[in-house]
Amino acid sequence: MRMEFKVNEIFHSVQGEGLMVGTPMNFIRFCRCNLKCSYCDTDFEKGERMEISGIIKKLNKKFRWVSLTGGEPMLEENLMEMIEELKTVEFKILLETNGTLFNKDIFDSCEFLSVDIKAPSSGNPGYNTNVFDYCLKNPHRSQLKVVIQNKEDLEFFQKIYREGYPHWIMQPEWNSIKGLDYGFIMDRIGDNMRIIPQIHRFMGLK
């Protein structure tokens, strides 16, 4: 069966967000998304239909990690088949998802899961409880990230926070990074949280 994916871009860089920050990896950015976040930086109009063989040819084999990002990778109906093909050439998979769509088989097939739970400033607050619970049960291979733009976002973060989960990421929204009250934030977070900006932007990378 011929499988095609609409891909926005394929490139290699360093991971700029979360626990894997600084890790060199390949990125496959998909075009489709089920949300419209106010601060989204992806141009969904651009894209090329590609088969998996062509996608693999464009990956840098020197880097073992592949980030599936978007957009929302979980909208790709043949995503599991892509993951299986990537694993046949010994890539490790980081799945970056907005936390609204759940598929246990896909999640189980990935080495690491980054769930970007949307706060109010995104315009799309909320998440799928099955995704959230999956992360809580698999802390060794997942992270829960919330982009923070204002105090309302921080209050949202505090409502979903669970003390026993070790990998909470608070990411300052890029255009608001200098205006946030970090003293206010520090008074309200615990030592199992990390405040990590988008490091790749400071480096001038994608």
C-alpha cells in the first residue's frame, strides 16, 4: 500500500524545548493540526506530499533521534506505519503532541512523548484526560509542558499540576518572555518543575 504524508519540512537541528534540550535530532514537521493557537509559528499552507521512503532519505543518519512534530502528528492516519519504518533503520522517536488525541499503541511505540498542554492564552485550553493519565503512568518516558504567557496561564498550570509527576515543563511564550513576572512564578512552583525557554531561538536555529 502506498502511504503519503503531507510534510511541512524535514530538517536537523538541536532540540530546543523540554528535557531533551540540546539533543541533536531530525525533525519531521507535519502540516495538519486540530487547533489554532494564537502564538503558532508553523505555516500550514506550505507542504509537500511524500512517501516514507523519500522522507527517510532526507533524514540525517548521524542523528539517531527523530522528532515527529507539527502541527499535530496524531492526525496522520498512517503514523504508526511511519514509526515502524523509522525504527527499521534504527531511529528513536520523540512524539510531540498537543495532548488532545490519544492512541496507546502509538504512544507505546515511541521512546519519548512530549505533551504540550494548551493554556488559556493559546485560545485552546484543555487536553484529553487519557493522554494526561498516560503521562502520569509513564513518567520515565514523557514530559508535560505548558506554554506560559500570563498569570491566567500560570493559574491553569497550577490546576492541572500533580505533585508526584517529575517532568513538568513551564515554557515562557517567546514574545512574552521578558514581560513575565518570574518572582511571582517562582513563588508558586515546586522543585519537580523546570522553566525552560525555547533555546534554539536564542541560538538562531529552527
